[in-house]
Amino acid sequence: MSSSQLETRIDQLHGPGIVDMHFDLPLDLYEKRNHPGALVSHYLPEFETGNIGVMGAALYVEDRYLPEMGLRVALNEISRLYAEVDDTDRFAICKTNDEIKRARHANKIALIITMEGVEPLGDDLHLLRVFYELGLRMVGLTHARRNAAGAGGIFSASGSPRDGLTSFGRDVVEECERLGIIIDLAHINPKGFEEIVQLTKKPLVVSHTNARKFYDVERNISDEQIKMIGARGGVVGVNAILVSPDSKDSTIERYVDHIEHVVGLIGIVVVGIGFDFCEYLFQQLPESVRKELQQKLITPHFILDLTNHSHSRNLTSKLIDRGLSDADIEKILRGNWLRIFEQML
């Protein structure tokens, strides 16, 4: 295949738009609240180059704001997201599958508000309904830390808390199912993961993760956990950060290995994209904060040619190199996530 033929094929595959279900966009817009306009000036060019069609915009509250300011910061993140979207006709915050379809038909990038860790709720279940009314449509109970709902999986092969969800965590799961909020098992510790599967009936997703086969930390998911998501007809979004403990092995090749591993376990209809691009955010932090995060979590190994959404064409090129059909690539890039929206939103 010539380079021009490859580019044409990628153009065709990307035309309807890619779905990435995890990006800490509201966090950065909040940090830039005194310098508005970043959604268009910084992010839109990358999104357009990468043909992003739908994005999970994740509410995340950094440790420095907890516990006192968790709710306030999360609400301000939503406020900034709405304010930035109001200033452009290229985005739409979507609450239903029909709204996603209308946004895409109008050539808008559809944003779905998600939550990474329920710290903003404290231990008040009523606040979940408030966030739902503001547009929240996917919830992951934890990040790496413990909160009122449960504990996250640590960035090590073992050592996560062995207990599962708290009573509040179980209430959150039940309320999410009642409201129609997609439950995201990213970051939850193994026992919490198992409990959520037992407590629920609807499809479950992992918005952004990697296979422990290639990077054996409890923050990633095991083959058994992958099979649990497959059995429920969910989606595993593959993450662009924790692909290998070795920086030299942190490549697009290894990223595609994760995709193929998930496909080999549960089939092509259960794998999607959850890039979690955060090098830009990481490099903005003061050096002291970066060192603290590395000590507390792990040293991230960013993939050189897959660090932001403009690089998504590099991934598609690699999927083509691996011999995947256009139909299978389409499922990975958007089709499987779109099925979840059709079923759940």
C-alpha cells in the first residue's frame, strides 16, 4: 500500500469520528480558569487533526483540594466546561444517545461528562442526582486513593486494600443503575471490581486501562477481569500510558498488543479507546509535584508518537499494519462505544 493509499484509508476510517472515553479535560480548563479559551486555542486543533468525534470529559479532583474543596472544584470544572463550550459551535455537551447523534450530524464534537473518583460526593448520595442533572453520565468510583465508596488499585503487582466497596459505595452503584449512569471500573481495586460485577446487571465498562499481562499492576486489569467485562457486553478502553513498565517498550506496537490481547480474550466487539492523554498536564506541574506523584503512583512512560489526540492517526496506521479489517478497526475506534451509548444513554 502506498503512503497516499494509506492516508486515504485512514481518512475514511476516521471520517465519522473517533471515540475516546477518558480525558481529564475539565481539570485543565479549571486550572486555566483565569485564562479562558483553551478548549478552542489549545485542544480543538489536536481534536480536529485526530478526528475526535466523542470524548469522555472526566471530572477529577487533585489531592491538594481534598477533602474540603472536592465538591466545589468538581462543580467549577463543570462550570468551566459549559462556559468554554458556550463560546464555540464546535462542541456539544451531550446527555443522551440522541444528543450525541445530533451533535455528530452537526459536525460537533460530543462531550460526555464522566467522573473519576466520587470524592466530590463526599458521603452524600443525593449529590449524585445533582451531578446527573448537570450531565454526568459515567462514574468510576475511585482513582488510586481510598474514598467513601471504596479503594483504588495501586500501581504495584499487589498490595491494594483487600476490602471491597463500603455501604456508601454499594449505594452509589445502585443509584447509578437506577439513574442510567454508566458504571466505570477503571482504577477500582480487585475486590471492588468483583463486587460491582456482582451488584449490577447492565453492561459495565473500563474507560481506560491496560492488560496486566504486559504491565502487572493492580491498577490494570487481569485476564479474568477482562472476561468479566466481556461476559456483560461492556467495553474495555485501552490506555496509552501504562502499556509497559519499560520506557523503551512503551510504544504503539505494545499499545496494539494490549488491544489484540483483549480481542483474543473476549472478541472485537468489547475493545475501545480510552487514551488518557496527560503528558501535557503532567509537564505543566511544578517539578516538586511531579516527583510527589511519581513516588505516590508511578513514573509514567509516555508513547512518543501517541501523546495527544492529533497522534490518533498513528494508531490507526498501526492497526492497518497488523492486518485488521476496516470493519474491525471501526469497532475499536468508535463502534463499540457507540453501542454502549445506544444501550445505556
